[in-house]
Amino acid sequence: MSDTLPPIIDVEASGFGAASYPIEVGLVLLDGTSYCTLIRPEARWTHWDESAEKVHRVTRETLLKTGRTAAEAARDVNAHLRGLTVYCDSWYHDFTWLSRLFDAAECSQAFRLEDIRTLLNEAQAEHWYATRLQVEADLCLPRHRASNDARILQATLDRVRTVWGNPVPHPGKA
């Protein structure tokens, strides 16, 4: 992979809608290293969508037993991403869930979140979905998890840039 790939973040959640909350944050950094953590639901986070559980395959009980607190997760995510612009493929949802995480942790997000589509030219955007499916098949990652999704996004960006040009250099700083 190219050394000019930006950091990518993905957030898994309890479901969709106003009552949903983050259950896992995963990211892949500039150098390809990754970080992932499950998040223990706050007492007021009660929404649970079983159809979302079928996708991410993490039970609420698992989160309660092994998840880290919102404060711990927010601290670690900030430590990895401080001062960077990080990209995601579902900006609205990821922004909402990260806001909920950082609000619960009572701290500020120390990085800037952007939509990965801002890095794509027209041809890359047109071929994104099909390329992503190819990358998913090529990587054969075993589970739908946040860090795996972030890795797939970063690899997809690399592939569309390779095949359809790389018009947007990545500065890496917010």
C-alpha cells in the first residue's frame, strides 16, 4: 500500500437512529497499524437493535463484560489521532456516534473527521463500490469489525487511486 494513505476510522453501533450509540471504534493509521476497542454501554445507553447485532456479531453482554469505558476509549482514540484529519465512509453516522462517545467521556475530540469521498475524483467515486467489493474478497477478513472495515476502506482508497489516478495529495494534518 502507498505511504500516502490517510488514517481511516470506522464506528460500529447498537443500531441506527437517535438512541443508538457506539459499541466499537476501529482505525488504521498512516503506517498501516490498527487499533480497535469495544465500548461498554453507558447506563443511559439502552437501545439495542438485533439486526445490527447480526451484522457486527457483538452481543450487548460481551460489551458489558469486556468493553472499555467511554473515557478509556475516547482517550485512546485521541492518543492515536491527535491533530490528524481522519476519514470515514459514513460521516453523518460516525460523527454522531463519536460525538456521543466523547460527550460520555466528558472530553473533546482531538482530531478532525472528514468523509472519504472528499478524497475521490469522479472516476474513483464511480468505481468505489465495485472496488470495495473486490478488496473485501481479496482481504478475506474474518469478521465485520470496525478495524477490519477501516482497513478495507484504506485498501479501497489505495486501489481506486492506483487504477483511476491520485489527484488529491493527502496532507495528514488537520
